[in-house]
Amino acid sequence: MATDVQTDGVTDQKLAEEFAGLDALEAHLGSHPSRARRIWSTAWPKVAAIVLALGVWQAVVWSGWKDDYVLPGPDKVLPVLWELLGTADFWRAVSITMRRAVTGYVLALLIGSVIGLAVARIRLLRSAVGSLITGLQTMPSIAWFPLAILLFGLTERAIMFVVVLGAAPSIANGLIAGVDHVPPLMVRAGRMIGAKGVGLYRHVILPAALPTYVAGLKQGWAFAWRSLMAGELLVIVANRPSIGDQLQLAREFSRSQTMLALMIVILVIGIVVDTVFGRADVTIRRRWGLIDHSD
Amino acid sequence: MTITATPVTAPQTTTAISLRGVSKAFGRHGDAVVALDNITLDVSRGEFVCLVGASGCGKSTSLNLIAGLDRPTVGDVTVQGRTALMFQEAALFPWLTVRDNVALPLRLAGMGRADRHRRADDLLEQVHLGGQGGRRPHELSGGMRQRAALARALAQEAEILLMDEPFGALDAMTRDLLHDELEQVWSSTGLTIVFVTHNVREAARLSDRIVLLTSLPGKVADEFPVAIARPRRIDSPEVMGLAAAVTDRLRAEVRRHGDDMAMGHRHGDDMAMGHSHSDDAHGD
């Protein structure tokens, strides 16, 4: 017989102490580096990459490969960009473009999510349109424009049509893949604790699908932004100046400096929005413990 | 075949779980695998029963039947009261804090936020995780996660706790403490526990009764009442002695399968048996 037969209270006290000791030894108490250090460590490679890119660009210009009026260097383009940032027309164009981007993206988000959820849940729908969605995802959005222009003319709706078609399949696929890859153990655990029907989706399956869904949202944004730029170059709506049509205008008037400045703007907007999605992604994965703390 | 899950209205009945001639086959017709063959087993209210067996003895299948996650092919499963199930992995949800994980069954049952948080904190306190409620599951060690899973199971207010090798992946030290913990929770709550393990010593340490299952198909081979006073230690002579006897019986069963190798049956060599003497005279 065990020698340490004790009263319950004493046993519990001892057990509590032993657990506390073991937990302290075992728990991953990751120490977080300071905020400034974190920002610096993520920022400097980006700054270095920008400096490198500008350097290569300038080197190509200096090599005399093309005439200066065709391919101006950063020394010419950056001042033009700065000037551009001071004009009201430019900001009007940006706001129209961004409004289109947001509207189109939100529409794609709603449509893509509803279709994704339906396809993930309904077996028949999956076998019917599952591969079609992936097919749509690979289709270059610019190929939709002839049809869009036929259907809607040179209007906002033609642009929206293509932006939604560009982004929705990625978003739907992200949700489908997320639901597909929910570990069966999670679903079993959810069922055991009393989640069923809508509750199972609300509390278990959809949260579990979130990381993959966010990856789909991120990819959807990239497609939406590309489709929008293609649309603004092709579909120029009267009295609706946008970044795309400013770009087209700059080319028509051979203002290559303005053209390159606008291209930088397009790139920067794309990167900034992508960073927001990247942040969301990292935050989720950190919370879930999917990121190694030793990184 | 019938499955009855009756809420406890008649506490005078002493049987919590009753399997009557239960068989379970997977697959169809010719190539069907019989996981359970004519199992009859009663578990009394408040009893702690361990199911022990080699691979393929249908331990997990039995739990699924009792939990109502699966239906028997033949026979009756009667369960008095609600069941909670714990797995080898804690299966906590990574998107919730530890507290919200424990509170989720309460939330699904419609309890308000303040009430369920208070209750979750109490339960965490009970499993010695007080003050850890705000952390994320990945920040906890394996043993802490299993304790959180235990708290979540307790939150379901179930009368029956089913455990499927819950400590199988833990180190010996942590497992030892969790045995103490589980024994304490069991004795303070009056839960009925069905605990599946392939660790014979664990079974002797914890249970009131060890049910030994044969493999392919799973049948009840033998039962061992555990009449050792609590609290127990896994390394006490009584526990080790009983474990040795059960192991001998188990090995005899496994040997019988070795003789059937021509039938293509699997060896039970991946089970963890206690460090007992290997010679035995029980082979039949």
C-alpha cells in the first residue's frame, strides 16, 4: 500500500504545488522582442529592396539602353510623383479608383463567400461547380472585358463585373479549402460538446477554416486590383478620371515620367493593402500557435 | 437495435451504461471487419472502469457507441445520462482562449457570458489551471492542455465521462500527476468513468474494474476487480502485482493471435505493457 495516505486537503495542496512546478517548467513562455526592434527587423529588408530596385532602374537608364524621354530615371520620375501628389485631380482619380476597388471587392467577398459556403456544404453543388470555380480562378480577367463591354457598354458596371469575376473565385476557393481541411478531430470534439447544425459551423468549422479563408481573401484582393487596373485602361468612363485612365492618358501624350509615377502609385497601393491582409494572417497564425516563437 | 439516452430522472437505478449483446461490423458482407462481437457489459453509476486490450480490440469503437457517435450493428446500448468524451489529443480550439474553450459547451447550452466565464474559471481552478484562462491553447504544455480538456468535459455537466487514451501522449511524470487529478475529480464529482487505455498499470492505478478485451473481433476476455485502497500509487506493489496478472492474461490473448497469423491477423506488439515478468502459465 502506498505510504503517503493523506487527508484530501493536504493531497490537493501537494498536487497543486506539483502542477504549478511542472507547468512552470513546461509551458512555452515565449519572450517577445520590443516593438521598435520588431518593426525595424521587418522594415529594413523592405527599405533595402526599394533602394536596390531604384539603383537597378537608374543603372539601366544610365546604360543608355533607351532614350531618356522613353525611359526616364528615378531622378526625373520621383519629382514628378511628388508634384502629382500635390494636385487635386490626382486625388480625385485615386478616390474614384479606390471606391471601385472597395465596392468590387466587397461584392466579390459577399458573392464568393456565399458560393464558397454553399459548395463546401452541398455535395451535389461541389461535384457540379467545384472545378469550375478553380477554372474561373485561372482565367485572365482581361479576357472577360470584351463580353463585359458588350453586356454593359463603357460603364462602371462593366468594370465591376470583371473585378467581381476576378476576385470571387479565389475567395470562394479559400473558404472551400478551409472547410475541407478542418481536422476531423475538431469536428468530433465540437459535436461532443453539443455543437450541431448551424452552431457547428458558427463555433467550430468556420473559425477553423479562417486561416485558409484569409489566404483566399488576400489572393482575391490581388486579383481584384489587377482586374480593376485592366478595366480602367480599357473602359474609360466619361468624367470619371481614375488612376488607370490617367495612366492611359499619360501614354497617349507620351508623358513617360507621369506614366512611371502612376505605376509606382499602383504598386504602392497594391502593396499597402496586401500588407493589411498579411498582418491579419500573421495575427491569426500567432494566436493559433502556428508561428514558431524562436523565429 | 436500439439506443436509449435517458436523462437522469430515476437516480435509484444503479446502472449507468449497459451494453447487451452488442456487435459492430465495419464494411459490407464478405469483407466486413467485425470490431466488436457480442459484447455484454454493465457499468454502475459512479464506477470507474478501464477497458484494456491490444490493438484492434474495439476500445474506441465501444466508446463511440456509448457516446452515441455510432450505432451498433446488433444489440442494445443503453446509457443513463449525458456523456462527455476526451481524446488522446486535447482537441482544444486554437482560436479560443483556454477560458472560452472551457466555456463553449456552456455557451452552446445557452448560458450567459458572465455566468459561463465564472463557471469556466471555477472549473479551471478545479483542474489546477487557475489564472491560465486568458492564455491560448498553444501556450500550454501537453499536460496542461489535457487538464483544460478535462475542464471542458466537466463543463458539459455530463454524468458519464468517456476517455480514449487521454494520457497516452504524455510523459510519465505528467501522467502520474494527472492520475492523481483525475482520481480527485472522480471522487469529488461522482462521475461514471469509462477509460480506454493500452497501459495496464494505468488501468490498475485508476479503475475499480479492468475489462480485458480480445482483438479482432473485440470480445470481453476477462474482468479484474481492483480492490486496492485509494489513494493509490502506480508503483505500489499491489498495483504492480495486479498489472502483472492482467498483462499475463493479455499476452496469452496476443499469443493466440500469433497462432492465427495464417489468417492475416495483426500482432498486438504496439501495446505498452507494464514492466512485469514475461513468463506466464496462463496460455490456454
